[in-house]
Amino acid sequence: MAHDQLDVLTAFLYGVMKEQVFSVIPEGVNLDSTFDCMVIVKSIYGLKQASRVWNETFDKFVCSIGFQASYFDPCLYIKTSDGHCVLVLVDVEDVLVTGSSLELITRTKNDLKTRFEMTDSGKCAFVLGIELWTVKVAV
């Protein structure tokens, strides 16, 4: 079982706002307008809604490629195919992909990279402060 770690770059900038959020026009931005504020259309860092909007964006995409969120932990996504299982675990912008098929892990990583700009750290030894190791067991 392999476990690879990915990091989504600027994760909070992927989401589209559902609510209307207004902001003062930042100093230095020149607009041909008489307005003193602007509507924020895309999620940005610092908004209270940013983490929720990012989570909804990630969830929608991962479910669209065949994963289901775990009933017990909505940050864990599960996909089974041809007797193999792939797990995606997300913690804010850090993503762990693991499973019983290297081919499915690679396909999942490639699918994620087509939607989100990511760095691929490859094999993961630690996640959330927990050391990971693989034990080979013959059944």
C-alpha cells in the first residue's frame, strides 16, 4: 500500500462565493468608478467563508470522479474499483492519497492535478504528526 502526499497551492482561491460579500476597494487599485466598495466573487484568504467554500469545492470535485465521503469523517473519501480501494484524506490543503492499487493512486493524483495546482511530495512518511508505515502481510 502506497501513501502519497499532495499540497494544493492557494487552495482557498479556487472557490466561488455563494453569498454577496462586499469589500472596500484596496488602496492603489484604480477603477473608473464612483463606488467605494466592490463585490467579492471568488473566495480569498481572510474571509470567514474561505475554508468552507474551499471544502465545498474540493468535495464537489472528488465526488465527481467517483469518490464518496465517509459517513464517519467527511474529510475521508473512498472509492472502490475492481476489488481495489483508494482513500483520499484532506486536511485543509494537504491531501493524502493511499490505496491497494498503485495504478488507481496514480490516476487519482492525476485527476486531482487536472483540477487543482498541486505539489506532489511523493511517498508520505508523516501525516498530521502521525508516522505511517506499511506492513506486508500475506493472506
